[in-house]
Amino acid sequence: MKQSKLFTKSKKESPADEQSKNAQLLIRAGYIYKEMAGAYVFLPLGLRVISKIKAIIASEMDAVGGQEILMTALQRKELWEVTDRWSDENVDVWFKSELKGGQQLGFGWSHEEPISEMMKQYVHSYKDLPVYVYQFQTKFRNELRSKSGILRGREFVMKDMYSYSTDASEHDKFYKDVIDAYMRVFKRAGLEDYVYVTSASGGAFTEFSHEFQAISEAGEDTIYVDKSKKVAINDEVYNEKTLKDLDLNEKDLEKVASIEVGNIFDFGKMKSEQLGLTFTKEDGNTEYVHLGSYGIGVTRLMGTIVEIFNDAKGIIWPDSVAPFQVHLIGLNLDNADVLKKANDIYDVLSKSGVEVLFDDREVSAGEKFADSDLIGIPYRVVVSAKTADKVEVKRRDSIETKMLEVNELLSELKK
Ligand code: ATP
Ligand code: MG
């Protein structure tokens, strides 16, 4: 991608009403555009990051047997009335609307009800189970406060997976597989040292639900972390009994602010009982299906990465989710030889499968370097009248520069 053609440009300032670091940096660097509080447009750079995050999540969900589907955002009121989750007293984030004829409907903030209703058409016998389906959906939530940029959208992308199992032991096995899969997702997204499996309230069937909390000052949650055991407790369930149940010691715990990037629930047979989702067991008896629900905030995860990896100059993307691998900075491009060399390097790298953003704009070197630091691509590669047959290579997370031949750069990138 040539930066002179890239939609859009970086900016000196972010909107005056934007308080969060993630949105300030992402707006200034040209990743997102603020439509209104809690609603952001993903521009080409931003969408590339979202696509990378989705691909990581999808590969890990597929690896545990998940199959991708896409539910509708429009939801029937009647379904949610059955489970008593339609009223604003019970669910305070609904966006509701109505059809021209007056029939009420809702915009999906979660999907357990419609998906379980759908399963009634497809699950009849133990032979039809287990089923693991997931989707990437734009969720709508009428959040009271939306001041944390893409960490708390009123419209945001979630990956939600649902497991339908014959019994608790089949469910438990999958639930544990998903915990491991989620930890692999966060590791691959660069957050290995930050995300902790956290016992929290909210299990409908079990004592706890499990959250995946990323340590960050920007977080709205408070957790107690046991760094050696790699687990944590949400302060909402922090008490002597929980510590004992989880075999944790008060003196090993550190209190920190954190961002909830994922949350998994065991619903037991509750939803299936409410909605009438049953199957015939091997012995001929009828039983309710066991439901698990597994969410990751995709856009929140992107915001979390920005909150954690930045410096005074801008964003510092982990390689795995960066919009491009290489930011090729061309200087002195009015010199025909340098221009040719820069174009050749751009072609060689692109043809080798390296994702390159080539800064071919007619702006000063200072502006190019400042934008490069703001945008945060892992490798900065400079070609100029001074670099002769080599290129100057610097990683965004380091101050060290080195002169490399293009094939040396290629082999470094392949590592
Ligand atoms: P929170 O407590 O932060 O409001 P939640 O517990 O209501 O979140 P869940 O229903 O568990 O959220 O949703 C699953 C995941 O979706 C969360 O773990 C989080 O990563 C993400 N998420 C939830 N609400 C939002 C939001 N308003 N904007 C962006 N991501 C969100
Ligand atoms: Mg949650």
C-alpha cells in the first residue's frame, strides 16, 4: 500500500471530547473515526488490525471444533420474554425498536436466546451433539457511559461462541479446552504477560464464571492477581471463602486495575429448560441440552493492545496484529535513483509476501518519522540518498538501527 493513496491521513489532534488514550491514538494515527460517543468507524488501517485479530480468534475456535456462523442482529422480543430478559429492569443495555406494524424487536446485545431457539430445529438426538458454533457480530448495547473509546462501545464487534453438550462432563471438558484456546488467542495477540484467567460472579449454574482480564490502568475492573499461578479473582467475588475454594493465599495476591477482554459462562440446562431445547438420550429418555457461552470483545481487545503498547510518540503494535509488517520510508524521492530503489524494494518485499506500507508522500523526513512512530508498524525501513545499497532498519520497540541488505532484511522478517 502506498501511503500517498491510503485513506486516511494522520492528524495532529484528536477530538477535544475524546478522553481515552486508545481512541486518541487510534484517531490521530488514522485507524478509526469517531461517529459519536461509543460508535467508531474502522478505517482501512483499523480494519486490517481487526481482521488480524479475528483470524487469530477464528483459528483457535476452529482448533477446538468451533464452526463459524452469522446470526441476525435483529431479535424477537417474544424469545427474550420467555427467559425474562426482555425487560429493561433485567437487562439495562437493550436498544429496542419496532416494525412499521408496531411489533417490537431488539438489537442483539447477546445471542443465547435466538441461537438456542434455532438449535431446536437441528438438535434432536444425542447423535446431533455436541455442537460448537461461533460468530463475529456487531453487538448493540445502550451503555450508560461510553468514555473509554473502543473499550466500551455502544456498537462493537464481539466473537461469541455457544456450546451445546449432552451433559455436564462433556460440557466441562470443552469449557476447559476453551480456557486454553482463549489463552492462546491472547498470547498470539501479544498479551501473554498481561491476561489472567479470573474467577468472577455470574455463573448461572456454577459458582463462578471465568473472565479474561488484561492488566491495565485504563481498566474499569479490579482484580487480585496471583502472578506465579497465573490466575486472578475479580473483586466482586473476593472474600475468604473464595480464596479458600480457589486455594489462593491473600499474601500472594496483588490488587490491580484490569480490562475484561473475554468472559465465559456455564449456563447449565437453564436456558434449555426455559426455551424447551431437548434431545433424546441413548437410553431413549429425554434430556435438556447443556449450554456454555464464550465471548471475546474483538474491538475491545484492539483497544486494550493500544492501551498497553504505546509510548509518547504513538502506538507500538505486536507483530501479529500490526496492520503492516514494514513501514518503508522513502526520503529524497525527488532523486530518480532513490525513487527507483525505493520502488524496487517495495516490489521485492511485497512479492515475498511481506505487508508493506510505503511512505511515498511528498512531506518532510521529520513528518514521515513522526507519523511512522504514531502508526506503530513493527519495522521501520528507510531508503534515502544516504543509505546507498542498503536500507536502515529499526524496530518500533527499539532505539537501535542497523544497515542491512534487502535480502538480509527479508531473512530477518521471515524469523
Ligand atoms: P462489561 O462488564 O465490561 O460491561 P460484560 O460483562 O457486560 O462487560 P459480556 O456480556 O461478558 O460483557 O460480553 C463478552 C465480552 O464482550 C466482554 O468480555 C468484553 O470483552 C466485550 N464487551 C462487552 N461489552 C462491551 C462494550 N460495550 N464494548 C466493547 N466490548 C464489550
Ligand atoms: Mg462479562
